[in-house]
Amino acid sequence: MRFSELIGQENTQKQVRQMLDSERMPHALLFLGPEGSGKLSLALAFAQAVLCTNRKSGEDSCGTCSQCIKSSRWIHPDLHFSFPTVGSKATSDTFLPQWREALAENPYMTAFDWLQLIGAENRQGNITREECSRIIHKIGLKVFEGTHKVMIIWLPEYLGNEGNRLLKLIEEPPEKTVFILVAEDADKILNTILSRCQLVQVEGFQDSEVEAALVERQNLDAEKAKALAFLADGNLNEALSMLQEGVNDNAGLFLDWLRACYLGKPAELTEWADKIGGLGRENQKQLLQYGLHFLRELMSLKTRGADAVRLQQSELETATKMDRVISWGRLEALSVLFTDNIYHIERNAHARLQFLDAGIRICQIFKLEDHELRRMYSQT
């Protein structure tokens, strides 16, 4: 992938292209940005430019040399990838054919998209100890064809404490080695890894950039593209998903669960706990993350009005109705509850019991007044 193929991000492109021309190009970079922001595409373009043998100072990769052709197909022997997989001893090498297909189809994909593609089902993604050993082995090899070795680690958040195994390597890699970490949540990455990388902050796309991409690359009419870009809020992957699949299933499921909690009927709460508990952990996290998104938009509705809310029409109608019963205190309490539940899912809590408990707590949140909620949370 060349820089000229990227969407928007002109300022960030300029920053990384200056790094390429620097006499001391950083050996470890962290491309940090929100979901669907194009950070992986930017990393791929940077890697191809590093490996290109015809690139001149200030220019893009040539796109025609043998190094560029192999890099553009992600088969260059000096371009290595590491990414979340499923299985206690799984390595990225096992999934490279699926990885290349996924990049060709949608380089803006999310971790959830990728894990579903490789059949995660009820299993959570991770970057294993064995994968770290493979990274160390690959970086220890000599350069095969080009002038550098490049290792792209997509979503190092999935390393967890296994990241300690890579600290020495990232701090002092072999000569002509470049690490590119592509991440979304710096809080889930070891500080010792963060301190060893030069940060490249990648912002979400502008609505106009998403709109232009949909028109030019998806042949969408301008009016529909503008509507999808507004709803996507800078997330190109979300815009593409809405274009292909329509309304996100998480919206209806989450809102129905919230209504059941509001009604507070024990039989319905148990039924919903069983239903959500059987979704699989990645799907459960997606549902709760949608819940946090809905609460953020409900906050926008309260403060800035309906015109600023990035929800589809059916969701906006529900949010308008809920605005009457979800106070600021309830918004805060629900946000804390959903965030805590994502944390517990990631640590393999019993799903059905967890969502039954969450449903009961949501019932309590709806019944208590703001001052009671503040007192309750100040004691926890």
C-alpha cells in the first residue's frame, strides 16, 4: 500500500514521511488511534516505503519495484505481522492466509471483525507466549531481500503481560529493524512498551473524508454517503459495515435488554441473561461497547440536541424517549456498570450470572434517584 492510496490524514502522513527521511528513523513506532481511523493502512504504507528500493527522499514508495510488489501483497519475506489469534498456543503464522485476505478486503477492520473471521466464537483473542517467541525468532533472522526488517504488531493490547518478553527486543532491536505497533487503547499496553516507542497519534477521519471515500470507492450517491459519514463519526469501518449490513444488530438487542431492565420483571431478566450469556465473549463485549456508545450519544442529546446525535433514526427515537427517564446520575452509573462488565468478561467471568447481576443493577439504577446513586457509588 502506498501513501497515495490512503484516505485523508494529510498531517499524519506528512509526519511519518518526515520520519522516513530522517537520518535517525525511529526503530519503534506506535500508531495510536480510534477504531476505523486508518492507522493500520498508514502502517502498511510506512512499511512499504521502508522496504522500497527506488524511493527517493520526500517521495512515496515507487509501487513498481519487486519489493513494493511483494509488500503490496503482504508476502515480502522481510515484512512480518503479529496479531490477535485464538487458542492458547496459536501463532499468527497459522492465520496468515486469512490475514492477507482480510487486509485486501478491508484494512479498516476491527478486532471483532477479525476474530469472527477466524472463528473465535466463545473464545477471546490474545497474542500468546508462543507468538512472542516467534517474533523474537523472526527479528533474529538476517534481512532476506531488502535493506530492513519490519515487524507490524496489530493491537498490542492483546499482549497483556506477555509483552514483557519483547521489551529488550523493542528497546534494542538488531540493526535495520523497525517495529510498528498499531493500537487503539494505550491504557491496555504495558507502560514499559509505550516508553520504548515513538508515538504517532492518528485521529479519526473527518466526516468529509468518510463521505468522499464512500462516493469514490463504493460508488455511493453523495446524499447517502453524507448520512452514513455522519452516523459513523469518523469510523470508516463502521460506515462500511452500515453500508453492507444496515442497522447493527447490537442496537436492537441492547435497547430491548434495557427496556426489560426498566420493566424489572424477574422472568424477563433471567431470559435476557441466558440469551446474552450465550452470545460468546467477543459478542458480549461488542454489545456493551455499543451500550457505552449509546450513552455517549444520549449525553449529546441532553447537551446539544438531536441534530448533534450520531444515531440511526430508530435509535434516536428510542434515545429521545429514554432521555426523560435517564438522568445524569443514571448515565454515569450505567457507564460505570458497562465498563466494569467489559473488564469482567475479559477475565472470563461466568457470563449468565454476570448479565443477570447487571440486569438487576440496571433495575436498581432506574429506581434510585441521583442523590441516592451518588451516595451508593461514593461508598464503593
